[in-house]
Amino acid sequence: PKSPEAINPKSPELPLSMTSGGVGADAEGTESVTGSESNAPTPTSTSDKRKNKDEQRQQKSWQKNINLLWREIANHKNGAMFMNPIKEATAPLYYDVVKHPVDLKTIKNRIRDGVIKTTIEFERDIVLMLTNSLMYNKEGTEIYQMALEMLEDVNEQLKLFKTADSNSSTTVTHTRKASTVAKDRRKSVAE
């Protein structure tokens, strides 16, 4: 494709506000608003601000609750092996097999930074982390079995978390209950 300069080299492209003849544009090309201006908030902007504050409060509450769930997952008996990124030295060809690596620390940082904003996004990354391990490690190996067990426990925790109300105390209760259910299930399997 030809660049704009190749089509008409004597006519560089300018922002519309600089080429439009000045209606509402000053010498710098910035637009100015004329007419009566008021700094008084309109009912819409006030309700938008309130809605935005409510959304921020809900997001902060969600982050608090999802961090509690993250901690439960990180404290799983097999959680330590998923805490940090995989090193190629300890897992040869890992990054050739696994195209979207993720670990618990990365997930925590994504929550903190607002990259993960929903329970579905959190679940996607946690399940991806564990299925990466299942995909890389051979079936029947100890690490494969540990990842599989953790995936089953995490799915139980996520299921209970998702059924909880947005009320943080209810979510904490459900998260603790999920942890207890997972521990009880492991005990019954071991017996």
C-alpha cells in the first residue's frame, strides 16, 4: 500500500480541526466550546458519579473476596509448586509446549492491577495454570497427579465461591466451606 506521502507528497495530512477552516478551532487546532457553560452538575452526571463509586466499591469488595479465594488456592497442599513462573532449566521445553504460561503470583498481580476483573477471568487463569501442568507432565507422574488433584479441589472451591452472594461475609464463609469440603474429600479418598 502507498503511504499518504507517496500519494500527494506536497499535502501532509493534518488533524481535521486544523484543516476545517476554524469553526470551533483555534490556532493550535484545539476545539473550543462557545455558548453558555455551566459547572453545575446535571442530574445525569451526579447519578453517573454515584454509579461509578458503587462500581468501584463493588470491584474493591470483589478483589478482597477473590484474594481470599486466591489465598485458599495458594495454601493448597500442592499450591507451592504453582507459586512462581516455571524455569526452563527445571522443565525443559516447557515454553515450547505451553503457549500461555501462568502462575499464582502472576494471577495475584493481575488481580491487583485490574487485569483480572471478574470471577470468570480468575477461573480462566487458575484452570489454565493447572491444565498447563497436565498438558506438560505425563499422565501418571507425581506432578500430573498433584495438578489433577488440585484442579478438582479448585473446581469445588470455585463452584462454591460463584454461588455466594456479593456480600463479603457470605463469600468468606463459602470460601472456608469450599476449603473444608476439599480437605474432607481428600481424606475420604485417602482412606
